[in-house]
Amino acid sequence: MGNVLPLIIQLVSGAVGGNVAGGLMKQFSLGTLGNSIAGILGGGIGGQLLGLLGIATGSGGMDIGSIVGSIASGGVGGGVLMAIVGVIKNAMKKQ
């Protein structure tokens, strides 16, 4: 149960990151729902990958470093995955 809170934080911040990235890069936006879904997936994946690499502080605790690390890794992962999916969608649309 100790690893659930950081994962929830990563998923929520991933959704936020996906929507922020969609707002900043309107040409790649997937719409609010699409940005949120891509962001949630990216937040979870990105948070886990950065945790495995030792970049994010995902000790599972409630300390401020762990929370900030989960928010940052989830938000970045969500934004990156939303942008990647948006680029692929636009490339497929042009064909």
C-alpha cells in the first residue's frame, strides 16, 4: 500500500501534464479527453521509468521530496507521451 500514493500522484500529474502540453502545442493536441488519457498513461509509465533509473525520489513516503518527485515525473511523462501521440496522429493524418 506504500507505493499507491506516489502512483496516484503520478497519474493525476500526468493528466495535468498532458493537458498542459496539449494547450501549449495545439497542433498536437488530442482534445481534453485524449490529452488526459495520454497524460495518465505517460504519467504512470514516466514515473515508473524515472523511479527505476533512480532519477525520481519515489521512496513511497509522504516526505516533500517524494511528493515533488512524483509530481514532476508524472507531469513530464504525461506531457511527453501526449506530444509523441500527437505527432504520430498528425503524421498519419497527412498520409
